[in-house]
Amino acid sequence: MKVLSFILLFFVLVGLSLSASPSQWASRTIYQLLTDRFATTQNNPSNCDNLSSYCGGTFNGITEKLDYIQGMGFDAIWISPVVVNYPGGYHGYWATDLYGINPNFGTEADLLKLKAAFHSRGRHVMLDVGAK
């Protein structure tokens, strides 16, 4: 829990120092995606027979598709909530632990790798939050 709190604080502080102004955000092209449904990793193909549950999309799957997203002309991604959810909460909006990373999507390190990879391309990452 302390690690996630630190990560969130890091995102906020770095975000404030590096964030775009409202007029800059107005000119961004943002690709919104549902982490669980967007992309699995290359070594873990999805066979999603039950759409009311998790289908295998991960932070690493998104990272592997950054060329695809950038190739479509997007300069920001907006990913679904990353917190731990009730079973079947593949969308991220049934939070049970606001301080933990949903293990179905990967680890904290995987999320940070995604952020670093997209930022290294001069692109931006937005995290969705479902406040209760």
C-alpha cells in the first residue's frame, strides 16, 4: 500500500511539473482504452469466452501496442482504472482497494514501464479514476 501511495504521489508531482496546460490538452488526440479488452501480451493470447469477466488485457499488452496507437496519430492514452476490483470488475469501476494495482492487469512495475515507454515518445498517459 505504501508503494502505491508513493507511485500515485510521484505521478501527481511529476504530472504537475510536466503536465500540459488546458490549451495544450485541448489540442491532444486521446485514445481511450479498456485495459482488459485492449491487448494481451504476445505470449498470452486471449480466448475470451465470457465477456462478463476478465479477458486478459494487460499493461504489458498496451506497451507492446504503442507503435499501433502512435501510428494512428494519437499523442495520449487514457486507460481504465488500475485499482483492485471485485471479481468480474474487468472495467475497473468496482474498486475494492484504491491503493492496490489490479493483478489481472500486471504489476506496479508494468504500469510504470507503460508510462515511461509512452513518455519517452513524447506522449501522455491519463489514468481514469472511478471515485466512490
